Amino acid sequence: MEAAAQACDGKKQELLQQLAELLVEEQRDRGTFQSVPHYSVLEQAARALGQEVSRAAQARAMAEVAATAKATAACPTCGQQHSVAVQKRRVTSVDGPVELLEPVAHCPACRRDFFPSA
């Protein structure tokens, strides 16, 4: 297990380095380095990239949650079992807007939607 975790960490580091290289290429193409930029310009671009990665990771993680949801769930109000569907929902995370897939069920007797845990 330790070897797998180290391999995963190595792959993440490699991908992060590739993202950093792409960011610098974009900045170079935009002329950011024509003169010495203020450090805040570099920092802001790096933070924006980090937020983009965060939103992608959140969407992917919620897709995994939705994929492992049970087919039915009990209504929290009346306890009746109802089928669970997966729906898209746009939320605003700390890092900006994210379109998520999430499990949702509807109880017609209670006239409510509910979001069962995976």
C-alpha cells in the first residue's frame, strides 16, 4: 500500500509541475514576462489555477459519490423507500461555481426532495 501511495504522490507532483509549466507558457504568450511582473500577478495566476483544479476535483469526487449511491433511500420524514436518481446541480464553492452530480430522491407523500447519503 505504501508503494501505491508514493506512486500516486509522485504522479500528482508530476502533473502539478506540468500544470505550472502550462501556466508559465500562457503567461509568456500574453507578454507577462516582457518586463519584470509584480509578484502579485504571478501569485494571482497561480491561485486561479489552484481554484480551477479544486473545482475539477470537487466535481469528480461528487461524481464518485453519485456513482456509489444506493438505488433506493428512505424518506427522512415518513420512512418510505423511493428510487434515487442522479441530477446535476450548480453550487458555489469557496473556489467558485461547480457543476455537481448528486443523488436525489423525491417523496410524493411528503412533497419533498431529499439527498440521501451514499
